[in-house]
Amino acid sequence: MASVTKENIGNLHDKLTVKVSKEDYLPSFEKAIKDYSKKANIPGFRKGMVPAGMVKKMYGASIFYDEVIKSVEKELKNYLENDKPEIFAQPLPMENDLRKLDMNHPAEYDFPFEIGLKPQVSLDALSTAKTTLYKVKTTPEMLNEEVEKLLTKNGDLKDAETVSSPENVLNVLFEESDSEGNVVEGGISKDDSILLKYFSEDYQQKLQDKKVNDSLVLQLKDAFPEKEREWILSDLALDKDDPSSLDKYFKMTITKIGLVEKNELNEEFFNQVFPGKDLKTEEDFRKTLEEEIQKQWDAASHNQLQDQLYHILIETPMEFPVSFLKHWLETGTEKQKTLEEVEAEYPKFESQLKWTLISDKIISDNQLEITEEELRNNMRKEIMGYFGQMNVGEDTSWLESYVDRMMKDEKQMDASYRRLITEKLFNWLETQVTPDEKEISSEEFMKMQEHHHHH
């Protein structure tokens, strides 16, 4: 009779030995030989009339191997279903000499496997967590700056002959070059659009009075202030975490110069920014805008609190079956990795695994779920978000058919589910702590945010 024995070989790391005797696989082997003889198409014999001995001689070794392995897999599956060990991935076969499988001398065989067991997950750290809800208050300066941005954003862009104002919009071509401006063959080449005021003060001066087709050579670290560099690096598909990205030289050629004529603070503008709110006075507009800015800061504050909670949990000590997981990383994927690749990837892999275990426990213990209607509502919100401030009219009967199509897209559904369940998970986490509240400036808050983006 087939059996499975378990032996501990390390921390959360067990060895399962599946033992099969000839009574477990011989009947199915002999049946498989007979079945094959009825289907085999061998020259010199009528189909279905091939002697079983001939089939056994020609294909027996392969069929024998298959039937032994099937009996092993069946016993292993039964063990996992009955004992239900909490394991990572699937059992990995350990080294075993398969040459011992001999159909002419059927015997009892042992097949060893290794399994990695999941650790216990504790959320106890939440009960003693010291957290802070950093609050930013909307200031008159913030409000004035946002009003100016909206007046510019909703203004008319007209062509200009020369660069003359911080509000000039420059369409430029970035071409990777050497320090002399000689373009690198096969280097980065990218069109972009940038307001003059986003350049460093030094480069704003250098660009004054420049015309279309004028060019200059620059390094990103000198041409842009720190807060603008990240999106410039992103536009150029450069790694913001690689210091050498900022050292690259680019020949930047102006292809078009524009100047925005700002909109006017009037009723038409107010309702262009906030359609449907029927704002009539500048006072109403500023009050509504201030409320919207404050909502954004409050949301950012809660995101930052959630980031604290993430770190509290992810930094809670947790044991892992390290040797098993490294072995799985090495052999358990489509392309086998080298030991060097495994060592390099493992820390990030373990961190992701740890968060998966924590989030799974929170979701399971608190029965967090996303209903179909919640998914549909999220899809509706996303679709309407695509149209922004466009007037889509009163008839939105088309919306449901659009939602139906999106609900059939597995990739879209999975992304929406993950986003919504993560939101519920962190909302639950917030209910488990009572943070101290602290008011700080927007500059302090933004500096705090620079290195923390997790969810």
C-alpha cells in the first residue's frame, strides 16, 4: 500500500517521502499495455491486433515510468488534501535515481519531495503601534497658486516668436548627446512640452530670447530643480533611482514657442472648472476650490498614515523556509535561475511574500470582500473619469453596456478588484489605531512623502 511519511529537515521545511509498492502501479501498468495494444499502429499487424508482449517490448519502459509516477502523484495529492498542510507553492521533487524503475523487476519505490510551510502571521504590533496623522492646512498661498494654475490651464495658447516669459510653453526635442552636443547614435530621442518656469533659474536665463530651431546642450541635474527632475526622467524613460541618469547630456532643440493667455475670473470660468455647481461669484469659487484642495491634502494624510501601518506590519519579525523558497526561485519558474540571481532577488521576493501573507490574513479574518455591484460602480466611476470635465449629456444609457464590456475583461476586473480590496484592507487597518494628530507645512509633508510609495 502506498504511504507518505514526513520528516522535518529545517525551519518550516519538511521532507515528504512517498512510498509505492508494485500493488499500487502494476494493475494500471498492465491495463495501460492492453489499452495501447488495441490502439497501436505497428507495421505488420492489424490495428487492434498487436500482441501485448510486442507493445511491452517496444513501449513498456515509458508506460511503466508514467504509471509509477501517476501513482506517486495520486498519493501525494491525497496526502495534501487530507492533511492540509499550509504550504508555499507545490512540493518540489528532491534528487532521486529514476534508473531504478525497471518493469522487469517491479519493486517498492521511494520518492522524496520537499515542502515549505507558511509561518504564523501576527497582527499584534497594531495594538501597540504609535502612529501620527500629519495634517496639512490649505493656506491662502496654496489657494492663490492653484487659481493661477487653473487660469493658465484653461487659457488660450498662442504662438510666440521668442522666449520671453516664465509662462512660455516650449515644445522641445531632447536628443542624447555628448558634452559638445554631438548626438549619440541610437541614443534617447524624445519630444516634450515644458513651461519655461520649470527650468532652473540659470537655464531660464539661458533660454531668454531663444527662437524656434535654437538649441543648447544641458545636463538634467543642472537644467531642472529637484522636484521637476522626476517627471522629466520619466518622460525620457530614465531610471530616477540611477544617479547616472542625471549626468547624461542632451541637445535640446526648441520646435515651438507658445504663450498662454490666462482666462478671466468670471462665471463662465468658475463653471468650466466646477461644472454643475452653478458658481456665480469669485468668493464661491475660491471657497469651493479651497474645499477641494483640503480634500486632496486629507486624502494624502490618510495615505501617509496607511504607509506607517504598512511599515509597522512589514517590519514585524516573521520566519520563512528560506532554503525551500530559494530552491523554488531557482527551479520553480519557467526559466531556471542561477544561484547569483536567486540571492539577488530573494530579499524583495520575501518582502512581497510577507505582505501577501499579512494581507491574506486581514482579508480572511475580517471577511473583506468586493461585491459585483462595487466592481460595477468602480467601472462607472472610471469611465466617467475618462471624460473629465466634458459634457456627456443627460442620456447615459450607453454607460451600462460599456460597463458590461469592461466586466468581461479579466485583466481589467483583476486590477479593479485588487485596487478595491487594498482600499478596504487599509481602511480596516486605520480603525485599529488611534493616531496622534500633528499639523505640518506642505513642504514638510512633501519631503516626508518622497521616499514612501507602496500601495
